[in-house]
Amino acid sequence: MHIVRIFAHRVELPLVEGSYKWSGGKSVSVFDSTIVGVETDSGQIGYGEVCPLGPFYLPAYADGVRAGLKELGPHLLGFDPCQLSVLNHRMDAALKGHAYVKSGIDIACWDLLGQATGLPVCTLMGGRFGEKVRLYRAISQESPDVMAKKVAGYRSEGYTRFQLKVGGDPDTDIERIHAVRAMLQPTDRLVADANTGWTQHEAIRVVRGVRDVDVYIEQPCLTYEECLAVRRHTDHPFVLDENIDSLDMLLRAKADLAMDVVNLKISKLGGLTKTKQVRDLCVSMGIAMTLEDSWGGDITTAAIAHLAHSTPEEYRFTSTDFNSYVTVSTADGAPKRINGFMEASRTSGLGIVPKHHVLGPRVVEVF
């Protein structure tokens, strides 16, 4: 089996709530997603998805995915998509950096490997731990009262994990955290995610202002050093996300005792292959994980489900079902949320079948 064609579709994913807001006044109402297809000489096609959270979150942007595929694709023709380490080595040699560009190709090749072996991706990634994957709900940045009401509504749908978008005015953020925590049960988990939005002194004010609240603090500041300083001024459980973009950074953070949980995003690390490497190292070091991606629809949600389901439950802090946030479905067979949980498909590969009438024409084609 070898690759004969790489192609991509552009799909807009409007949000159910109308918009999604986080630190620094950033917001998105329609996500620009790229669905990547990898076709082999046997006629099989594997699919992946890359959907950056706008160009102002991580060093990734939607048009960059498609431009990168045109640059990278010709170097992969003729390669066996089932030899994932060989393929990733080739991608890194052909295109330095730009991990998010490679992510969709890598996911699609895992889908092909599953089809070729007749096994679900989670089985190939280590096996299926447990019967279901617990989900969190991200709460867009609004006034404290509005955010508390949204949490109450989502809790009634079965969610018990919540990621509160803070990183704004410190006094308002303290109110947000108090208001939302008051809506929850003691067994629920609340994460205050600043998405790098606070300066160091603001972050320290917030953690002092919520000293007696049961809350996790996630990525308070822009730099690793600032986050580490905040970490050393609080006894709240601590999550790092944006700063952990490589094995080197993970090992540094572990040595510094910089976090209790790490957020692993598939496209940030370059696909399922490299995320699995980081995931397995976290398991060996005893670090819990949020397993997800930057954003996406049905195909991204399927990839997240397989990654999470193949992770031991005690290290699986939470994951998310991005396809429930958007109004457009791009594939049949994707995981669906049931009472705050989802399951990875038990069929071969990712277990999805793209809806070609939704995907529309190909915007990239390399053969």
C-alpha cells in the first residue's frame, strides 16, 4: 500500500451558541476547518481534520494548513501510510516545524492503518481503557451571572467537568470563579483557564482571591517562566497548555514540578503519532492529561475519542466533544455525547464516513 493522492476540503463550522470568547477580547463565531484525505493505490481513503482556534491562539491558521499541504504533499507520494514513524520522519525532513500542517495527514494515516488491519484506532494506540470517556464543557467568557447560568444548564445535560474562560479583568475573574463554583457539586471539577491572558501580578491576585475555592488554574500567563512563578505562589492544582508543545517542554515542566495536569492538543503536537509519544511519557511519569485538539468537528472528535480511550483512566483528566459545539456535521459514525461522556467507535479506523455533500469540492489536491 502506498500514497497516491492527498487532498483537502474547506468546511465552515458555525457555533451553536453563536460565538466563543476567551481572554484578550478574542472571539470566533465560525470555525474554518480543513478535512484532509489520504488516498492509497488500493483505493482506500483515510481522513483527518485540522481546525485552528483562529490565528491568534497558537502559531497556526486555517489557510496555513492548506498551503502547507501543497508544500508537503508531493514529498509523501509513494510512501506507505501504515508505516507511521517512517512517514512522520519524512514529514519532518520535508517541512521544518508547522506541526499543525502535518496533523491531518497523520490522523488520516491512522485511519488507513485501522482500515487495513480491521481494528479501531484506539486498539492500535494501546487498547480500550474503560467503557466511556468523560467530557468537559468550555464556558465562553461572559459576565459572572451568565457563565454561572450556562454551567448550570450544561450540568443538567450530564457534564461534571467545566473549563471556565477567564484571563480578563482580575476582579471580574474572581467573581466568575466564585459564581460558577457555587453552582457545582463537590465532586464536580472546575478549571479556570486564562489562556495566557493574565500578567504575572494579575494571576497572583486571582489565585489569592480564590484561595478557598476548589478550582484548577490553567495557563495563567504567556510565558512558561511566568506560569511557574504563579504555580509557586498557589496550592491550587495547576494545568499547563500553550507552553507544552514538545517533549522537551514536557520534560522541563516535569523537572520543575510546574503542573499537575497537562493539556495535549493533537494538532499542536503534530498528529496522533507524536501526541501518543507525549501521552505515553505522561503516563510513565504519572501526569494526568486533558486530551483534545484546538477545535474541529466530527473527525477531530473521533480522533480525540480514540486517543482518550486508549489512555489509562487514572491519567485521563478529561476530553471534549467539539462536534456538539457546532451546527454542521461532516461525518457519520462520529462519537456523540451521552450524559457527559462519549465512546470511541468500535469499527475499523476512526469509524467515520465523511458526508461528501457537506464537504463540497476539494480545495487542495496533490497526486
